[in-house]
Amino acid sequence: MNLYVHVPFCVSKCRYCAFHSETGASAEALAAFPRLIGREGALRAPGARPTTLYLGGGTPSSLGPDGLRALAAALPALADGAEFTVELNPADVDAPLAEALRAAGVTRVSLGAQTFDPAALRFLGRRHTVADTLAAASALRHAGFDNVSLDLIAAVPGCCGASFRRSLVQAIALEPRHLSVYALTVEEGTPLAADVRAGRVKMPADDETLDALAEAEAALARAGYARYEISNYALPGFECRHNLAVWHGEDYIGLGPAAASRLGLVRRTNAPDLSAWASALDAGRPPPADEESLSPEDDEHERFVTGFRLAAGVRPNPATATGRARLAVCEKLTSQGLLAALPGGAYALTPRGREVADAVMAEL
């Protein structure tokens, strides 16, 4: 199975972020978190030996070296050869933290660089600087990390065009094994959404956003990175195994407030409430959560559509009525230049299809 841990702590909230996190957590809450995660793991995944483990957030690195060591020690023992990823804010990374991660068995780190333009960092509300990213990458290399991923955000208002191209060049120069490139999106409930609605911020035009994403694909392809998923690029053999497992429909368990799980036909999402989560676990109960049961048909259809996120594509089964209907839709989308027919009867998104992937998914 695959294990995800949501660390819901942030020093400050970024302007665009809609993920669940809490600022201003007490020292007691931070110190108790590893113990409580261990208790939730024992309740919900007894005897598990995960093949992938991913610490996301929030900001996992806000726990510091001691907290990350305690968290790793509280989690189930990993299977041999498991992938262990931790998301890091560059401002938190120094030699002691990097060495603590190595000692805890972390095999892969995802560094939230986002941009190498100081003005874009300020606009996004990031608390790190470009110098922090460079120093973090150096500290991780010196600690022995070979599998480092960088996150980049395209289409930041006022920082498109040449600014984004410079960020691409600087990111590639750090020689990460993996890069994720996302277009900045306006999520409801964020300060960015309020600013856009009030007219204080004007988002880039769609064409400008699509040009930036196309430029990223071209630059990364020249540097040897393959676009194996809509927003993700990797050198051969360095694809994120945890995310691939989720996209392929494997089971995963999420621990922590707001963490999602998928076991068989049941999807479960913990309530986004740190206090309620902690109180339940202190009382020896699983935390409050919403559950949804999928029908076998819904499950199969979800797997089919999600498979189009991946470069390998999906093969409709022409032996069934549903498969033949899907094949007809795939052929129509192929005639529109949104899908490409691959050897063996599979179909995958074209570059144009990736640009409008949400519309393609809706059609499917």
C-alpha cells in the first residue's frame, strides 16, 4: 500500500494556496503531532509496510529536524526499496535538517522553489528567497540526496515571459531529477481569489499561460526530461512512484487532518480540523471523516479517465459496449487533435490536449 501524511502546519499562508494548513501552532501541538500520527497509523493501517510514503502539507519541514525524526520513527516500517518523499520549504533547509532526513530514511525530496524571480516570490506570498532555494539545493546535495524534485509555478501576474524563462533556466541548472510545473490557478477561499474578484489582480490571458507551459515542455525536453504526466517531468527512472500509484488507482491511506484515503471502493477524507483530529486520537478513536462508496462502474470509469493524465495513455476495451462508446469518443477527440492513437490501441493526450485537459476529461 501507499501512505500519505498531511502535516498541517505553516509559518504563513501563501496567497494562492487552498490546501488545509494552520499557522501559529503551539510548540505543544508541533511536539504532539508525530505521536498522534503514529497512533492514527496503528488504528487505520496496522501491520502495513508501505511501498511509498509521502509527507506533504502544509509544510512538513516546519517540524524541524527533531520533529521530522520523531515523525519518521512513529510511522510504519517501510517495505524494502520503498520511496520516501518529503516536501520542503527552501527557507527551512539547512545542513542539520538535510542530515536528519537522510538519517530518517528519506529517499526523495520535493523542494518548493516555485520561481526564481524575487518579485514573483513576493507576489505569491512565499517566505523564502532565491538564495534560500540555492542554499537548500546545495545542503541536500551535500547530505547525499540524489533524487531532488523542484516545483515551479507558471503564469504569475507581472512575472510571465522572460521572467518565467529565466526561472526555467535556473531550475534546470540545479540539475534536479524531477520537476513539476503548474499554472497558477485561482482557488476559492484564497487571498488571491479575493484580489482577483475585487479587481486588484488581473490574471494572465489563457494564451499567455499556455505559451508558458509549452515553453516549459520544450526547454525541459531539450534538457532530457520526459513529460510523464500533465504537470510532471522526470529524467528516466525518477518519476514519482507515489503519485504514479495514485494515478494508477492503487490503494493509499492518508493520515493527518484533511488527508484523503482510497481503499478498494471506499474514499475517506479526514475532517480538516486539527483539534478534532487530535482529540479523537487522544481518546483512542479514529479521527472524524467523510466516507464515500463508489460503485464498481464508477470506480472503473474513474480509473479510465484518470489514466489520461499519464503519457502512457489508456486503451479502451472494444469487447464491451462501454469500451466501444469510449473508443468512439477517443476517435472523435483524435480527429480534433486532442488525443493521439498509440501502438496497441491506446490513446494519450497530445500537447494540445494537455493544454485543455480538463475539457478533455469532461468529454470522456
